[in-house]
Amino acid sequence: MPSDALVIAAVAGGGGAGAAIDLLTRRVPNPLTFGIAALGCGLALAGATSLTPGQAIAGLAIGFALMLPGHVVGATGAGDVKLFAAIGTLLGPSRTGMAFLYTAIAGGALAVAVALRRRRLAAAVERTAALIRSGGGNVHDIENASDNRFAYAPAIAAGALVAALGW
């Protein structure tokens, strides 16, 4: 019988490991992301989750497609894209879409917390307002700001876990 508890544990473990490593090293290693993807596909192949192998692959593709634009504009790293796509193999297509929404919310909250901690909230709000006013014309200036970077895997882990829990 398929196990949602197994999916929740795998998402929590994989996402948690990605978050911890990203916080410590500012990288999400390929062996971790490839391992999560292999686990998700393997569980689907074995019938240990409610996903078919096709749904696991679709979750990977959707996760990749949702995160890639953020990487293209410099907002996320390649490891973040691969981590989210890999977790998609555990969530499947519909929950991967929900995980993306929850991840965006968690990422926004994390960005505010980081800006507050760095005492740069006013500057971050001003850059965001300028981004909106310019229709994205200042994205290069925002991404080149030295105080603008932070680990995004914790937001991915939180968003994916909320989706895995079915909230």
C-alpha cells in the first residue's frame, strides 16, 4: 500500500539535508539532488508511494520548469533548481505546483528576515519597489547587490514539506 508517511519522511529528510548543507556551504550538492530524484523515482517504480513513475518524472519536470526562470534571472542557484525538481519526484505534478507556491511564501518571509537581520530592510523594499516601477529594468542592479544573497534551500524545504503534508 502506498505510504504518504514515507513521502513526508523523504521530503523532510532530503529537504532538511539540502537546507542544512546550503546554510553551511551556500551550495546544494549534486549527489544529494540526484539521490533524492533517484529515491523518488525508485519509490514510484516500487509502488511504495501513490505516484506512478510517469507522475514522478512529471513532478521533476514541473519542479524544474517552475524554478528555472528564477535561476535565469539570477534569483536562485542551480542547486536550488535541482533540489526543487528532485523533490518533485516525491510530490508528483499537482503537489509540486503547490510546493512552489509555499516555497515562494517561505522565501519571501526568509528574505524579509534576512534583510531585518542585516539591517537592510529599507534598502530591500526600495529595490523591490524600483523593480516593480521599472518592470524589471533594475534586476541586474538587485542581483549584483552584495548584501542580497541568502540560502534558499530552507524555503524549498519548508514549502515542499507543507505540500507533502497536504496543507
